[in-house]
Amino acid sequence: MKIFHNTRHAEHAGRQEMFRGRLVDCHEVPQRLQHVLDELVRRPVGTLVQPAADLPLDAALRRVHSADYLDFLARAWDDWVALDPANALVDALPSVWPLTARHGFRTDAPPLNFAARLGQYAFDSGTPLTAGSWAAAREGAACALAAAQAVLAGERFAMALTRPPGHHAGPNYMGGYCFINNGAVAAQALRDGGLQRVAVLDVDYHHGNGTQTIFYERSDVFTASIHGDPRTEYPFFLGHADERGAGAGEGFNLNLPLPRGTGFEVWWATLQTAMQAVRDFAPQALVVPLGLDTFEGDPISGFKLRSADYLQVGRAIAQLGLPTVLTLEGGYAAADLGVNTVNVLEGLRS
Ligand code: SP5
Ligand code: ZN
């Protein structure tokens, strides 16, 4: 399989994230990807490649994100430093939000102040934006687009091995360590490449709120997510079982929330439910936002999967018999991330 590797990922290196009133060290760190690359040297289950430089990336980004949000991201670091030259030494984190019109705040008079603009486009204060975030996220999206094109050209499996992750990024917002929704870019590219129906099966510990929202009113992209119950787990404000899609998309979103503490047996049975729903949709290709934060040793998550379980996860995905793009999402037990990720990839082949 082709593994499109984001060679610019380390340019995004957030220092701190806000957690319960304190700035704590970032969980989403460059070493995560290095551990996967190291394991791929030990177990070369695929070929490491880079996306071509001339991909139609900007057009692909605009298919899933709004133009104003993309413009915001492209200029965000410069605007942050322009707000105060001393900002060059700290990451940008939002600290003021408009909430929504329901709270009486206006959405029709966008502020000019950059701190306020950041609050318009970010849904948490846990996603530091740094000098290299845009370059890293853009190159990651190029990996996702290239992986989709490889599958369109006949590859059975292709992976975007990248960070920052993507599945929390919505049409016009960042958050959850995510800026560009790589899985959505891949799914849309598969559609634009001529496939009529594409399924997304998100196995990250956290609900894929961004992907759900991007495709929520569409019947051509079926989205399913297995995740920690949002009543207690991040991202809290989306991911409940009663969210089934809207309008033409009604019935084309499936959320399977599970309680914190869930082990492999119940998670596996839930995966079978999600896989049956994917089969019923009869897609021509599959996108798997692959989060490894379901691991028992994950420092910020609550499921109890073990390293060997990921071999079975890979086998199950392969059994769907679909051309498949995988994108790397979460997974914060960095030292175990290489083994866990490559176990999934090895399982795909067996
Ligand atoms: C892609 C992805 O997995 N994003 C997850 C974002 C989770 N953000 C909230 C993290 C809460 C951090 N908890 C810190 C615990 C310190 N002991
Ligand atoms: Zn996650």
C-alpha cells in the first residue's frame, strides 16, 4: 500500500493547550508521527511516498471548507503577530467566543480584532495555532488528496500519514487539534473522481464532529463514528445517537457512542454494527479516519483496546472489500502509536 507521508508535519508543534484553567503540555506532538515512521522501518507494510507538488489542492480544500475560513487559516499566524509582536513567542489560542445567535451574540458583524476572529473560527482553546500550522496542515491535506487519487487509480489501500489530525475540523472551524479535515478532503475527492457513494468509518475515540457536519445533509457520503459518549467525552456538543442526518442526508449518519471504560469485546461488536451499516449503504470506496486513542494506555481517552486488537481492526476493515483511504487521527500514547498504527496496516494485508 502507498503511505503518503507528511514531511512538513513537524512545522506544527503546539507548545501548550488550555485544560481546566491551566496551560498543559500539548498531547498532539511531532514525536507521534516519528514513532509511526520508526515502526514502519521495522515492519515495512507499505511504501512511503510524498504527494506530487502539482495537485489541485486549493480546489480540493474549497470543496469541504469555506473560503473565508481557509483565508483566515492562511493568514492567521501573521495576524496573530501583528496583534502584538511579542506574540511571535507564544502559540495562538482563542479566549473569547461568540457562542451562537441563540445567546444573543451577533454573527452578522464580524470583528476585526484577531483574538476575536480566532474565537469565531475555533471551538476550543486546546488547539494551538503556531507559525507552521498552516503549512503542516496544508501538506497533510495534500497527502489525503493524493491517497484518494491513488485509490481512484486502482490502489486497494492508501494512507495519509499526517498530523495535525483532521476529523474535528468543520466547514468553517478548527478545534480538537485539527485545522483541515483530511478525511473529508479524501471522501470528497473520491466523489469528485467519479465514485457515486463513499462511506466514512471513523474509529477515533472522539466523535468525528467535523466530518459529520460537512456531510450531514448529503446522501452520497455516509458517515459513521464509534466514540466515547459525548455526554461525558470530548467534543461534548455533537455525537449523540439521535443525530441521523438532515434533509437529503437523513439516515446517512450513524453515531455509535459508548461509555468511557468500554473494552474490546463491546467495541468490536459495535464495529460489526457500523460495518453492516456501511455494507447496507453499498459504497464504492471507504475512508477510515484512524484514531488510535482507543488504546488502553491513551492518556486522554477512556476505551481499553490492546495493541494486538488493532491487527483485528485492520482485518475487519479489509473484509469490507472496498478501496480504502486511511487518515491518521488521534492517539496520544506516543510510544505505542507506532506499533498500534502499523498493526492496523498489517491487519489490512492478512
Ligand atoms: C484528533 C483528536 O483525537 N482530538 C482530541 C482532542 C481532545 N481535546 C481535549 C483534550 C483534553 C485533554 N485532557 C488533558 C488531561 C490532562 N491530564
Ligand atoms: Zn481522538
